[in-house]
Amino acid sequence: MHARTDGEAGEAPWPAARTAWYVVVVLTAANTLAFVDRQALALLVQPIKADLGISDTAMSLLYGISFTAFYVAVGVPIARLADRSNRRNIIVVSVFFWSLMTAACGLARTFPALLAARIGVGAGEGGLGPSVYSMLSDYFPKERLAAAIGVYQMGVYIGGAAALLIGGVLVGLIPPGETLTVPILGAVKGWQLVFLALGAPGLLLGVVMCTVREPLRRGAAKAEAAAPLSAFFQHLTRERRAYIGIMAGFALMVMVGNATGAWIPAFFERKFGWTTAEVGARYGLIVFFCGAGGALAGGLIASALRRRVGTRGNLLAAMVGFSVLVPVTIAFPLAPSASLALGLIGLMNFAAGLNLGGGLATLQELTPNRMRALLSALYLLAINIIGGGLGPLVVALIVDYGFADPQRLPEALAITAGVASPLALAALAYGLLNLRTSQPSVPAPSIA
């Protein structure tokens, strides 16, 4: 298949469609593995709490702040490296490292050891997002970028579903609280075996990732280094209203997503008496079909709107998704039956998936090439500190210190969503309004 020639005048042709979509498939697999571990931990909240004797607040630290603090600490310097060096190699190292740390979670026998392993997972995954978003911007023209990012973001839901489904099967065969004797390792708990099993596929994927080629950077001279920080901050200042609105909106949306995602398994166990295996099987299918379907549909719709109405079209699909999330995220924890709650959660996952491709494509399009990885790192910093760190923690604090009753988890989820979801919609609307007057970004100046 020949390379596409729909690039800007004077630039080399775009990579062949077959090559570009192969890269998307491999990167989606990496994103899938990255989210397998996060949701696996959520599925195992109850057995880990019982085995290590810790509170909901301590579990929220494992799921949120311990992971995100080092995720963002590593993400910014790696993003600077990705803006001036080989992004494919950064991703390969990241995949190998976080896979080893995921397996290390299965070796942990104390809370500090599990906390340290989670920090390692976060540090490893910090190199993925900025490098991926920058690479995809050089594999796909702006009219098709949202669709590519939408497919990549399907990994969020495929990974979450895989962790739930596979984890549910494993805990059905091996009770997570049961102690087993394993050669070399000795006595381990069932929940530890889940992490050991989930760490292995990443080593193979790291090898497959080596088949991906580093793309030519679009709109940047070959010898050009990463843009100076002064130019980066000047660009942020010029486009600050659009950036602030989009980033704040997505950060608050991710806060609701992480708050619910971290606690939904425990929600079904505490409110409706489901077993861990039942949660994995039922909730896992919802995440897979509804979440992945929403991400795919959102990317395709955003790309179609981008071709029709320009840059703002990328965010219109996200506005629909954000609007649906406001009532749904508040209602599902208060549902009187498990089936109604599960149906609302399905709608929530589909609506959340609609948002991702267009929002991320907008940020990439608004940003010059040699600034994209750093901008992506700042975006990931925002969504992980506010979303990944605060989401699970806020719910846990309301449960442990507001109600002082683990059975009040549903109310804690509804309160968190009731505050954050409307704010997310308002912030994204602010970003969309200011995007209309934003001027097209110019390439970063050469620092030769």
C-alpha cells in the first residue's frame, strides 16, 4: 500500500494507512495492559483489605496517589526527552518496566511493599501517554487523528474489562484469600497470583513494540530539538483559556471515572452481596462492550465532525458525553436494584468513551510538534493528580470520616459525582467557547 499524500504542501507523504493502523493496534495493546493492573486492584479491594488489615483510605492510596504521584513525576522529564528523541524506544522501556512492577505487586506481603510496587507501576506507565500522543500526531493527519486516538483509548476499557473478566475467572478458581504453595515463591495468597499472571504479557508486548518504527516529525525540521521552555510557556499563555477549559474538564471527568472505577466492585459487593467472581464477570462485560464501543464511536464521530466544522468539531462529541455523564454518575449508586445500577454503569462507560478521542486530538492539533509530548505530559499530570489521585481518595474519605460506615459507599459515590460531573461539563464548555477564537498554533522556533 502506498504512502498517503494528504499532508501539507512541502512535507513528505504521510505513512501508509496499513502501517499507521498497525501502530495503533500495537499501542492500543500497550494501553490495554496499562489499565489491566489498575482495574485488577479495584477488583481485589476486599481480599487485599482483609489480608493486609488496611482501611478504605489506605486502599485509595494504592489505587490513586501512590500510582499517580510517580506517574506524573516521571511523565514530565520523559516528555521532554520524547520531544527530542526516539519515542518508540521510550515506550519499549516503559512497557518492560511497568510489567515487572505489576508482577512485583504479586510478591508483596505487606502494605509498604505493595505501595512500593504500585509506585513502580506508576513510574513505568508515565512514559507511555506523552510518547504515544506525539507519535500518533505524526502518523495521522489532523482530520483522522481523533479516530486513531479513539481506537487507542479503547485500551482503557479493554484493559479494565480484561482485568475484571480474567481476574473474576482466576478468583473463581483460586479464592483470593486462600493461601497456596508455589514453587520457588512459597506460600502466596490468591490475589497475589492474579498480579503475577498479569505482569507476564507485557514482556512479550515489549518485544512486539520493537517492530514499530519511529515516524517522521511533521511540521518540524529534522535537526530541530525540543522547543525551549520559554517558547512552550508563551504558547500556553497565548492559548491558556482553551487549554484550561479542556484540561480542567477532562481532569474532573477522569476524577469521576476513577472514583467510580475504583469502587464499583466494592459497591456491588457491599450493596448487593455479589461475590468477586460475579463482579468480574458481569461488570467486566459492561466495561468491554460499552466503554470500548463508546471510545470507538467517539473517535469516529469526532473525526467526521472535524472534517465538517473544523477544530471545534473534535469537542462536540465530548460535549454530548459530558452532558450524559452528569445525571448518570449521580444516579447509578442510588439505584434500588443491581440490574438498574449495572445498566446505568453501562451508559456511563459509553458516554465516557465518547469523550476521549476528540478531546485529545484537539490538544494535539492546538500544539506545535516539538511541544506535543510535553503538553501531553501536563495533560496527564492534571488528569492523574485531580482524577487518579483525588477521585478514589475523596470517596474513601467520605466513607471513612464523613459517614464512618463502609456500607455508605453508594452515597459517597453519588456525592462525589454530584459535585465533579457538573463542574466538568462547565469547564469543557468554557474551553470550547475559547477554542473558537484560538489562532492556529505556529511551529516552535528552531533552537539550532
